[in-house]
Amino acid sequence: MVAPVPELFRDVARQKIAGKVGQLALERNDISISQETLIQGYIMATPKRDHKFLRKKLREKKINITPYEKYFKYSPEDYQNKKYAAKTHNNNH
């Protein structure tokens, strides 16, 4: 799913996504990474300008994006802001 990212930046994109997914899994004390955690982390690590493409890719993969709509509201910079992070984390549980 990082194919549209210019090749030069793909490793950085993978690292950002993996970092966010790992962070979410640790916060939830997950034993393994669920599809939900993976998708949420992917959305949260993706710049807002690329959300349209990400929505399209998720649909192509037959993934219902309705449960994830709340994560598309913010950019990665917003998630670094504790107010937004707490808000989205509390909405999950």
C-alpha cells in the first residue's frame, strides 16, 4: 500500500506506519496486531493529503472503512498532540 509513495520515501513511510501500529498495539496491550490496529495505525500515520488515496485502496481491498472514519479526521501532526491522541484513544475503548 506504499506503492504510490515515491520510491525514495517508501522506507520512511513503512517505518512511520510500523511505528504507529506498534505504538497502538503496545498501548492496547495487544498480544498480536489485529487488522483493526493495523488499519488505524496506517490511517494515523498517513498525511491528511493522502487520505483520499488511502480510502480508495482500502475499498479496493474490500475493507469497510466506516468503523475507521473517525481516524480520517486528523493528520499525523494532530495525533502527536496529546489532546487529539487522548480523544481518539478514549473513543476506542
